[in-house]
Amino acid sequence: MAEKKNRQHMPERPVSERIRDFNEVPLGFTVEQAIEEAKRCIKCKDPKCVAGCPVEVDIPGFLAYVAQGDFESAVKKIKETNSLPAICGRVCPQEEQCELKCILGVKGQPVAVGALERFVADWERENKPPLNLPLSKGEMSRAKSRDRGGVKIAVIGSGPAGLTCAGDLAKLGYQITIFESLHVTGGVLTYGIPEFRLPKKIVNLEVEYVKSLGVEVKTDMLVGNVYTVDELLKEYRAVFIGSGAGLPKFMNIPGENLQGVYSANEYLFRVNMMKAWKFPEYLTPVKIGKRVAVVGGGNVAMDAARVSLRLGAKEVFILYRRTKDEMPARIEEIKRAVEEGVIFHILTLPVKYHTNEQGWVSEAECIQMKLGEPDSSGRRRPVEIPHSEFRIPLDTVIVAIGNSPNPLVPQRTSNLKTEKWGGVIVTPEGLTSIPGVYAGGDIVRGAATVISAMGDGKLAARAIHRSLS
């Protein structure tokens, strides 16, 4: 067994510096750190880490190349199954996936798989090898095993599910067209995640790699309006729906319609699409005050809170009805929010918003909570404490309690079965109630993680290939 070594820690920009801009916070491994960290892999005979990866990256294989300093081979190995490594290395919750399964984590610290994936993807970008790296022998064999005869497949949405499905099918020789409703690609990767957590140049380069595989991308194509799924099926042999979860959820409490109350979806969309990190002085459609409250405890809530600080808020509060232990946000994102000065009001539930004379939100009326028995999620259920109401003065509220699936495509697709809450019903392989139509990502799950959406795209691509073969 390899000698035990401490896990390498990725350096980060100091709080005093990063809080003033939208530049990326983690700095990435150095070459020396990457090689040392990769050498910690003990080369298990039955590597559980691979089973923990939704996109099936050969983790021991790429780590072995990193340990040898052969970063180009490491990139090729990852891209056999994952077309978006620079994105996954930044926003994938590795601590709940591959790293959770790492044997080293049983009695110590797991190998930093995510940081190493980011490192090799960044190395590729900085050293500028050709975008379309040669396919592996296995990929070439599969691609040549059958003449696809120009078989065309449509993908709705250029988010993580759509890009993964498109990339995998393109490698198998199919002609893929992505239909994107916005004027830019990337879906939630572009409009939903702040620049300091996922730089847009990274997203753009990953999209360009998928396009280099032969994928055509048509922007400003709102499926449901420009085309229906039924119309696409007349030209394409299969359709994959990856249109995401763009419908924000609210609590339906008094005052949510006041000025100064945003959904996190709208708030981050405006910040990202109007490039707040470049033109903060022109960002007039996003007007925030000096005291901002963000309702929720997920990654989106942390994003909204940290963005608010960078846009000039003096105090930012997280209002969450459970405790930090139950927060679904990644531990590292909670840690960074705390470091940057976000104030956490745990066991706190807003029940009403009050207004000033101008119609602008001025206070959040809250009630104190306590934790009861576990609910269906396995977390302890929050219970109201009677007569514990109190108020928090504020001038902006951002509601970050999740999103529902985008309803346009389901509403305008005949015979497409959905759940009561809006999610498209699919088989384990992603097949919908319509033959030849598959779906995955947030349109099926509701708001979920990037990597789970990518996993859905991969499963659907595999199922489409089987059905057409």
C-alpha cells in the first residue's frame, strides 16, 4: 500500500480581496500539488470511486496519468466519458459522489478527485492543444462499428444534460442538433452560477469542445414556440428534452409581491446575463439595498448571498428553517459564505414581509423553529415555536427555495406525461411516455445538481443508441 500522505489543499484568494470582485475564488493546484495528490491514489483492485461518478469517469486511470505528469493523457482519459471536466471540477459535489466512495476516506481524507479534474482541464486550456482531441480506441471502434447513415437527433437545451447527451451521441457518429432558447449556450451553467464560482469563459470553452465533436447548436430556438416536439420528430429519429427548471418557487406568504423581493432564479439570471462583474455601475435592473435577506440553505442561496455582498450590500442574512447541519449547500460554499461575512439566522422561517410608504419591502416577520422528527428527506422536520415571532429590518429579499421544471415543453407536447409538480415522467433510462422522446436533468428531477443532470444525459444517450441500433 502506498505511503499515507496528507491531502493537498487548493489555495484560495484572501477574503479581503475576493469580496471586492467577481473573480474566481479557488486558485487551483500547482503542478507539484497535482502530482503529489494523484500519487495518494492506492490503485484499488475494485475502485468504488468510479461507481460514485454519474458520468463514469475512469478515475484511477486519469489519476495514474496525473501522477506521471502526463496531463494530456489524463485529459483524454476523462473525456472518454465526460465532455465537461472543467465544469465538473468546479461545481460537482465530489464529496457526495466519487470522493465519498474513496477507500482513503474511510480512515482519513479521500483523494481530491474534483480538484485534480479541474487541474487537468485547466492545463488543457492553458496549453491550448486542439479542441477535438483524438478519440480513444474504444470510442473509435464504437463509432466505426455501424454506419449511422446520417441519423439525426435533436437535443432541447444546452445545459449540462443536453451537452452531455449531445457529446456522447456525437462520438457515436450521430448528427446532433441542439436547440437553445437563449441567445447564449450553457443553460444554468451560464445564467445560474456566479462568475466567481464558474467563470463563463470556462463554460464557453466546454461548449466549443462539444461543438468540435460535430454538434450543431441553434440559439434563439424556443422549443414549444418555434418548433414543437411533435414537429421535431418528423425530421429527427429521437429527441432529448433537457430544458431545465426555470420556474421559480415561492413560499406564498403575504408580501412576496412587494418591490425588492426577487426569486433567486431571476436575481442570478440578471446578474449573470448582464455581466455584473464587468459592468456593476450599469446593472440598474438589479437594485438591491444595504440589508439583504436570502431565504434558503442550498448552493443557490449561498450564491445569491455572496453576489449581494459583491454588489454592495452592507449586511446579508441567510434565513433558514433548519440548522447548518441540514443545509443542502456544499460545505465549502457555506464556509466561504461565512468567511465573507454572510450572517446566518438558522431555525428561522419568514411568515410575512412588511412594506414602507414607497411600497418597498422593509421588514421580514419571522418565527423561530425547532427540529422535530425526521421527514421523508431524512432530515429532522422543522416545527414552529408558538409566540416566537420577531422582525428583521431589511430592504431586499431573495427567495432561494428551489425551482420547478420549465413548463413550456410539457404543456405544448401532446401525450407527454408529467408528475403533478411538473416533472416529466421517465423510465430509468430516460424514455418518456412518447416513443423516441427522452428527457433528463432538472426537467425530470426539479432543481438538482449539474452532475446528476449530466448523468441523466449520459444514460439517455446510451438508451437512444441502443434503440436506434
